[in-house]
Amino acid sequence: MDKQDSHHNQALLPNQCGSSHSQTIDAPLPLVWSIIRQFDNPQAHKQFIKSCTMRAGDGGTAGSIREVTVSSGLPGSSSMERLDKLDDDKHVMNFSIVGGDHKLANYSSITTLHKEDEEEEKGGSEKTVVTQSYVVDVPAGSSKEDTCLFADTIVGCNLRSLAKVTEKMADRYTD
């Protein structure tokens, strides 16, 4: 097991579900990290977020709290989220949902980044692998499958959106 994988081994309680998703992005790690680490600006890459207001901290240190307003059409309208860890050296971000108007109680997410070594060795462009895992409580009246399906959909969309945004930025720098 490599160092990145160890971050994604979160224990599940009987009333929880969780999953892990990876996205390979055709952009250099420093560029991708510069977008991900913006706890105070998640709408830069998360398409379901309409706005973000910092309620505590500066968004760059553990303990910072943000309130995000989500796009209409999703269940819920806002979320209070706490930055639990931001490690610029190891490219690890961990945040938890601590309140809001939605079904994701006790949601905790860990995101890690690492270079994809394979392409660079072949002389290809620099790629970044982003892995995001989460654990969340299953709400009363819902199943583990439905809860995970909802969270998986959001995480997957956010990772694809991150890829689109950062690959477009990388293209501008290489043209």
C-alpha cells in the first residue's frame, strides 16, 4: 500500500457508507493543487456550488469554516464545512460537513494528489491523479446504496469538473 492509499482507509460504522474515487487529470500537480487547496473558493471547480462565505479562519488553515450555497435542483440549499487538514507538502486536504440544510450528516472527505509517473517516463505530458474518499452517515429512511449513490454522483461530477477546469488552464500555458 502506498502513502496516498493510507489516507483513504477510513473506518465505517454500521450506520455509514463511504467510497473512493480517482480521476487522472492531464495537468501538472502544482496547477491542480492550486485549485483544490482553495477551501475559500470551492466554486472554482465544483459546479454545484453557487457561492462560498468564510465564517471562521482564512481558508488556508485547519479549523477554517465555510458556508456554501448549493445550486438549485439539489436536495438542500446550504452546507457548513470545516477544513480539518491542508498539507501543501503531501497534497492532502480533509474537510468535514458540520451543518447545513441537506442529508449529508457526518460527511468527511479526504482528497490526495500525486503525479502519474508512467506518462512522464514515456515522455508524455505531466498528469495528476486525484483521489477523493468519503464517509457519511446513512439518514433515517434511506439505504446505504441510495446514500452512496447520491454522494458518489456529487464526488464524480466534482472530479470531472476539476479535470475540465485544470486541463483547460494547462492548455493555455502550453499553447
